[in-house]
Amino acid sequence: MITRAPALTPETVVFLTLGTAASLWLALDGAAGSGGGLVLVLAIAVAVAGLPHGALDPWVARRAGLWRTRVGCAAFHVAYLALASAVLLAWHWAPGLSLAVFLAISAWHFAGDWREHLPAWARALAGAALLALPAWRWPNEVADAFGLLSGVSGASIASTLATLAPWLALGMVGAALLALRRSARAALELVAIALLALLLPPLLYFIVYFCALHSPRHLRLAAAGAAPDARRRMGQVALLYTALSLLAAAVVWLGLPAVGTQDWSADLLRLVFIGLAALTLPHMLVVMHAERAAVAP
């Protein structure tokens, strides 16, 4: 039996609005979804709207019981940085394998946006489709981006995703139909994501999904039920750790030999996505523990 459609959440409204606006913008200006300017927009969007939800990890970890004391806090930060550093080292030594693992864990992590409405197998299909559909519609763009991130193996990964995408698209449709039994909003989001993956160039699509739906949803759910004082402290934590992340990124950026040359957009793209990869592993582990503890998204 289909349930009554719930009110759209704020992030759903922003996501649908921004996705529609981006589609219209692209229809009016076919070059809008490419070029170094879009890479710069991506970096700014990730910094402003993407990083803050991961910057809450120390807060979420404390609520989930991962640390209670100052010593525990220090140990948590050391472990978090060690995991992030391990990802960076792995990317240096095995970029192709690292990209494949990053995509796999990202697909599962993103699929958590619908964990209340879909079983695990349907979430896995939806998460994989979310990442594979752009490679089907925009094979050259995805191959170029993956090539910048991991060389020749990146193009092979893009080709594999493009081959799997039609079947995963069917899985996405099935997931949307299954979600409809519990939440029309979730079904609408899945359908909209599939359409935007086909309509928008990959980087623009990522900006719309990651910065307008995924990250705001985690921020909203993390703040749900918190007292005003707690929300203020959460905001302070998010601002502090976002600033620290941006400072680390700036240090890396200034150390890149290609800064100031025509390759600046390629360097910035690598910085954004490899940096996100380094943060995704510890972030996902914190979120998984918090889910088991039933205290956070």
C-alpha cells in the first residue's frame, strides 16, 4: 500500500530547485557545464556546502561514544588523520585501485540517504547507479576526469561503469518503485537523481547532488532534536574543522608545482576529489558507528 507523500524536506526542495535551474542553464548555454570555471565552482561549493557535514565528525563521534575524555579525543583525532593519510598514500602507490575503492565506498555511503526507505540491496543498486549513470551519458567527460585522478586505469574504470550503467539504471528504477511504498519523497529524489545524471555534465551533477542534497541532509539530521545551545556548539565545531580542512588544502595547493600554469584546473580537480577520498573513509566509519548507536545519520 502506498503511503501518503510526506512534506518535502528543505534539502529536497533545494536539490530539486537547483537541479532544475542547472538544467535550464545548460539548455540555454551548452558550454555552461565545462571549463576551468566549473572546477572552481565545484571547489567553492564543496568548501561551503560539502565539507561542513564531515566536519561534524568529532561531534558525532562523541555522541556515539567513540570518545569521552581528552585522551579519547586525542586518540580519535590521531586515528582519523591516520586513516586519511593512509588513503593518500594508497592513492600515490595504487591510484587505480584507490579510485575503485573510493567509488565503491562512496556509492554505499551516498545510498545511506535512503536507509529508512530501502533495504540494503536496493540501496546498493541506487548508490552504484548514482555514480555510474554519468559515465553512461557522458563517457568522455568521466573518462577524462578519472584519468586525471588515476591515469590510464581511470579510463578503464569509467568504461566499466558505462557498461554496467544500463543495468544499474533498471535497478535505480526498481529502487524508486520500492521506495514509493514507504516515501514518495524518497522515490522522487531517486528519479530526479537519475534524470539529472543524464541531463547534467558530471561535475555539475556532482555539485547539485553532493552540495544540495547529501551534505545538507546529514547536517539537518545531525542537528535534529538538539537544543539551541547544542546547535550553536555544533556550528562552531563545523566551522572550526572546515577551516582546518581548507587550511590543509591550501598548504597542499601552494606546494603543487603546476600552480599558476595552464593546468591549474586539473590540479584543483585532483585536490578536491583526492581530498574528499581521504576524508570519506574515516567519515563513513564514524557514520556507520553512529548509525549502530542510533544517534546520528
